[in-house]
Amino acid sequence: MYSLDPDFLRTFLAISETGSFGAAGEKVNKTQSTVSAQMKRLEEIVGVNLFEKEGRRNILTVEGHKLLEYAASMVRLNDEALHAFRPPEVTGNIKVGAIDEYAQAFFPEVLDSFTKAQPGVLVSVTTSTSTILKAGLAAGEFDAVFVSCHSGDADIELLRIDQLHWIGGEGHNLHYNDPLPLAAWSEGCSWREMAQAALAKHGRSVRLAFSTSNAALMTTTLKRGLGVTVAPRWFVSEGLRVIEELDAKCPLGRAEIGVKRKPGTNPAREAFIAHLQQHLRLSALAA
């Protein structure tokens, strides 16, 4: 009877993230030849090809995408089962910073599950803008910060990519207004810059109706019909909606979040980053 080895699946997930057998090997501490052998055996077990070449990258086939969700869940359950019976292996106190939008959407659940998985690690969280958080990291105030980024940014590990959408309150049609009332994120936010660029490109006149870095305040502003904003689809909660018409007329780019670390080795920090990364991956699959 065939079975799926969690170690093989962990390597498979690393390749799906990096697009490279070599980079995946570094991530899971294996040689490239071991990674290749594991994937060959995994494909033999499931009976399908999991990867195909796109230039120099290894991308998932249709069957590979089908396995992805199962693999993420099986690795997570394997790790949770081990944590339930083994004593905590990591201890320490860490300070992390995160931009408001992602902190509101993901951190309460992540902190709850991480505390259960790693009770020996105490996490302190501060939320702010990417600019302020990066400055705080440089000043030694944080062990790591989770900030907006662009693919290829130096010293930042990309964690998640989301398509941006125009979002407004249900029952409001402010996208027909001229000028468009923009509820913008704070100055320097990449989401704000992409919104303004998209409107300018398509000749839409705009007025700045509201500006904040506070996600909860932004939600209230939209629900009351005081403006429209841009955010990933996961930002939409009860009382909000994606404005499909504005998406079609003024398409937006993608939001990227990454982690920037304080120099030096810190097992507690790395445990938290890995836990958050897993949560972001699973939430993206469920979206």
C-alpha cells in the first residue's frame, strides 16, 4: 500500500514556493540530488507528473496544484501531532512588527495557534506602516517585521502575493462619482500608490476623501459610504464588496508582503515566521 511521506511533501511545498530544486534544497536542508530523488519517488507514488519547466523555473502541473492543498494540510497535521506529544523545542521572547492590514486579518489566529504549538516562545507585536517598521528594525527595536515589498527587494523574504481590488461599502455606488472619493491608505503605502496610478492612467479625476493606516477605521469609513479604497479580497468583510465595475475599468496590481529580519540567528523568530508562512499559504489556498 502506498503512503505519502511528510518529508517528501515538505520538499514538494518548498519547490512550489521557490520554483527551484536547488533553492528548495536550501530551504529544507537537503542536497539538490536528494530533492530530485524525493520528487521522482513522489511522482511514482501518485502516478502523475507534478512539475513542468517554464524557462528555468519548475512550476506545478494541474496535478501538482491538486496535490498542493493536501500536502500543506498533511505537513501541518504532522507538525501539530508532534508538537502535541513532544516538549517545546524552542524558547525565548521575540518582538515583531506588522503592517495594520495584515495584522488585523491574520495575526489573531496565527498568534493563538502559535502559542499552542510553541508555548515556550513569547511574542510581542506592534503594528504600523512599512516605513516606520523598517526604521524600527534598523534601530534594533524588532526581531523581524512583516511589511509591504516588491519581488526582488534586498533582505526581504516574500511570503504572499494577492491581487488588489477596488472595495467599497455595500449599498453605495461611489465609483460613479466624479471626482472619485478615495479612502487612501497612509502616504508611502504601495496600495495607495497603485490606486492613484491606476486612476491617473485611465483619466479618472479623484479627491482624497480619507487617509489612514488603521484597517478597522478604513472598514468603518467604507461601510458608511465615505469613500472607496484598494485592498486584497481577504479585506472584504460583512458590509463591504469588491467593486467589479471599477476593477474592470481601472485594474490594479498585486500586493506583496514579506519579512525582513534582524541580523543574527534566532530560533524563536524563525519558528514564528515559519508558522505564519504556513498560515498565509493555507489561507491563500482556501480563498
